[in-house]
Amino acid sequence: MGRFSKPPVSKWKRKTKSTKRLGILYTCTVCKKSKGIKKAIRTSRLEIGEKVAK
């Protein structure tokens, strides 16, 4: 019973999330209306063309 007598070792758990959800907004160049996507993408960095979202 030697290996069952000790409590299990807990694994390290991250306290905070390392990435955040970014909602992408598409803007029309003609009428300037904006439309977002349904689900936000969880990422640390998003590059579209020259614009960079952090």
C-alpha cells in the first residue's frame, strides 16, 4: 500500500488567461457601415494588412 498512501500531487494551473478574445469588425469603405463576426477569436496578436491588434 506504499504508493496509495500519499495524496495526489496537484499540477500547476495558470491563474489568468494568456490571450484575450478579439472581435473583428468589418467596415465598408463606401457607406462606412460596420459589421462584426458572431464569435470572437481568442488570440494574443492579430494582423490584417497594416493594422495590428494586441
